[in-house]
Amino acid sequence: MLNTDASDRHPFLQGLSKHRGAPPTAIVIFGASGDLTARKLIPALYNLGLDNLLPRDFYLIGYGRKPIPDEDFRNDSEAALKKFSRRPLNDELFQHMRPNIYYHDGGYDDLAAFESLREKMLGIEKDLGRDVQFMFYISTPPSVFKPILENLGASGLAKHGEGTDLASKVVIEKPFGRDLATAQELNRIITNQFDEKQVYRIDHYLGKETVQDLMVLRFANSIFEPLWNRNYVECVQITVAESLGVGTRGGYYDQSGATRDMLQNHTMQLLALTAMEPPVSLSAEDIRDEKVKLLKAIQPMKTGPDGDVVRAQYGEGLIDGERVPGYMNEKDIPETSATETFAALRMSIDNWRWQGVPFYLRSGKRLARRVSEIAIQFKQPSGSLFSDPSRFDLASNTLVIQIQPDEGVTLLMNSKIPGLETRTQPVKMHFRYATTFGSNTPEAYERLILDAMVGDSTLFIRGDETETSWKLYTPVLEHWAECGRKGLEEYTSGSWGPLAADRLLWQRKHEWRRAGP
């Protein structure tokens, strides 16, 4: 690939290795004309190339139903880079990549099209004169996961390189089912064609720098790990909030809802990494084993009045000073919709480390601001010298790991106000990735695609992990389906959700923190 001058890197990154030995690879993107491909996948591949992280022999094949000439697909890819890449288009690099970009049209249920694709990929391998790793990225609606996976098997593409380090790989975008039964069925379809070690279930949240830093923060800093337990932690709050509504995706979103869209996947990944036990090594399987153990220790959630779950829909309100409609007035939303745009949960973990510590999770649309964070709130010291509220403004020590929009870590602690009297107030210590390491942080998809290419499954979700998570959520979703709109709260757009979500914490004498910097 194109050589880049190391002096262009941020000073803190000088001398760090940039190459992890990706083998010759041909990637097929199913759903090549989709929005994710243009906005995220092609820019991710290009930026890997710009950082000399793609193999010298790299090929990209877009697959879709619509016939598109190779040259048109290359032009579309170039346009996507100009619009969506985090760094400007380097013409020299793209001209180097351009001849190795192809397009293949065919139906997802058309075995002949997959057999033709196999011949095209074997032709690339033959012309190159060496073995090539085949990687298949499924970026399509879940309704066509099954025919794609089955035809990858029937055509022989799934078995290419079997028994070698260049065995085929498949990357699958969420959702991984809609409930426990569909997740189990999807896993059955996958494992009928691929071994689990060939499968990479992708959740882009795991590619975010702050999420990757969670283990380093916990296990590489002796000031945190001794406190990371029920003796010192009062509660943990995880917030994934959006200020946007459903927009033009109302019809799709109404089939999903906040729980399926965010909580069951993204938020549970954050919970698992925050609460899991130290793995015995940094190997992918050791880390993923600990995540599954943690999920299995979570107790079933209670539904109904005074239960552990709250759901709501947004009503009209103000966002950035502009009036916005309520969910029921959005385009393509049925008059009888009972889909939640906000959900809040209280979870209990039955193990030594977390017994008695509530974990609060919330996610929703049309909330006060866009922010994703993990907040570990520590217990107040007993018998404090500074317990007089008329003189001392004390707050619980809180460690906040902010995932977006400004990745970083904040520690809230108490300090004396300068002056002749002893008065206190809470203060914040901030660390920001952009300030320390430079603002041009790699996108999550760059890290995840590279990891899949080199065979590192640490940041991907294992099949048993998806099923364990769905076991927790399926009873809640079934209960809500039976209730319809009964018990469905409403909240004002621009707020932090319904009053019922506050009551969920008041029951334990807690309250939601004001998420954000």
C-alpha cells in the first residue's frame, strides 16, 4: 500500500507499530449499494489503506441485486470517500486501490450467482499466484441473512481455505435475532455453514476507543480495580441517548424499538465489559468467556408495577429550540403502535463482586442530548467530617467513561473552595482522547474490519453470548407485547425520559445523573 510519512502522526503515537500482518484478502460486501457501505465500510477500508494496514494484495467486491458496471461502482466508491471519509481523499492511494475494486450482481437466493462469484474470486487467486483469504461482510436486512449464509455454504465459498490460516470468514451486522428463538435459529444457520471461529458478529460500539480502553482502565490501574466491587460501588449507570427522532425510518424502527435497537446489544456489551471478572489472559476466548459468565449471573428482570423495567414513547417537545412531533405523529407509525422509544432497566448481578449493587440502563430517542456513557458511582464515606450540608457541598465520587460524542474519562471528586473558610464543592478531572492523542481517532469500523482480517475475535460477539443476552430480554418483550399500550409511558421530547424512570431509581434512594460532560 501507499507509504505515509511517520512524522504526520501525533507525537504520542510515534514509534507505535501500525501493521498486524493481514494476509492477502478479498472482501465481499453483501448490500454494497446500502447506506452503511457508503458511509462506513468503504471509508474504513480506505483509511486502513492510508495507514498501511491493508495487505498489499487486497480486493473489494461489492455484491447486490442491481447490475452495476465495475467502473461505476469504483466511481461510487470514490464519491463516498470524498463525502464520508474522516480524512481527505488521497488520489495516489485510491488509484492504487481502484483496479482491485469490482462489483458482482445477483440475488441473495440465487445459487448460480454465488457460484459465479466463487469463480471470480478463484480467478483473482489464480492471477495472483498465491492463496487468498476470502472474507464475507453481510450488510443487509436480516431477512436475507439465511439465503446468503446457505448459498455461501452451497457454493463452497464457506469452506475455502478450510483447515488453514486463510479459512473463509463471515462478518455479520446486527440484529442477531429478535428474541431468543430467532437468535437460536440464526446461530443454527450460521454454524451449519461456518465454524464459530470463522464467524464475526459485529457491534460497532466495541470498536470505539473508550470501550476498548475499559479493560486497560480497570486492570492496568491499581487505584481502580480494588474499588471495583460491592464494598465501594453504590450503583452503575449506563446511558445511550439520542436527541434525534426516528426520522424517515419510522416503519423500520416500529418493528424494533429502543430495547432491541440499543439495550439488548450495545448497552449489554458495555455492561459486560464493565462488570466482568478479570480474564486469565488477553486471548479472545478468555475475554469472551468472562463476558458470558457475567451475563449468566444477571437475575431475571421483574415486570409489572414496581418492577425492574420502564418503557415509554416520546411526545412532542423542543429539540435545540425547535418544536418536534411526537412519535405517534411521525411518518409510517401505526395508530396502534406500542413500540417503546425509551426503555430503562434495573439489573441485579448475583455474584460476589456485585451482589446488592444495582445496574441501571437507559436508552432512548429525542432525549436532552446525544451521549453514551458509563458512570460508576462510589459510596459516600461513612461518618464523614464534612456531613453538614449547610457548609459542605458534597457529591458522590463518580468515574464517568464517556463513549460519545467526546471520548474520554471524567472523575468527579470533592475539593475545598479557596478562601478563609472551609467550604467544599464537587470538581471534575477530565481526560479526553482528542486532546492527548490527537483528534483524528480511527473509526470503530476500521478497528473491527482489521481485527476480522487478522483473525482477532476479541471485540466480536460469540453465539452463546447473543443467546444469553436474549434470555434476559425475551420475557420482558413478551410481557410488553401482551400488554399492548397498557403501561406505556410518555415523555416530552428534549427531556431525559418519563417520571417512571426516575421512580425506578428512587426505590433504591438513587437518581439518574445528568449525562454528558
